Amino acid sequence: MLVGPAGTDFDLRLEKFVNEEWISVSLSLSSDSIEEISYTNATRGFYRFVVVSYRGSGTYQFGYDESVDLDALTPDRKSVV
């Protein structure tokens, strides 16, 4: 979840690295300062969150709940970008 200052519009995107490029796998494009995404089809690989300011600027709060068992993944596949 991402929460920005009142009056701003930040967009939140989850991307996965596939075939030498980053592709969007989940996104939130609401028109206010609160964004939330969900992704349930996760497979092994490298992921990153991207935050883009559509309107306004300022400090935002970001957090995520990781329900994937990282210990089940091989050591070379554990990555937080």
C-alpha cells in the first residue's frame, strides 16, 4: 500500500523481470493519494515496485505484505529491488 499527501496522485506498479525486460504484473491507477495492489500468481523471479507521481509531489509511505515463503526459493532467486 502507498499513501501520499492529500491532493496528490501517485501510481503504484509491481513489475517482474522477464526475458531481459521489466513487465507490469499488477498496478493501481486510482486518482487519489492512496494506492493498493494485489498479485496472486507469483512465480520465482525478480520483482520490483515502481512509484510514479501523476499529480503533485511529496513524501509518501509505502509498505507491503509478503506472503511468499522466501525460504522455499533458491538463494540466487531471493531479491528485493
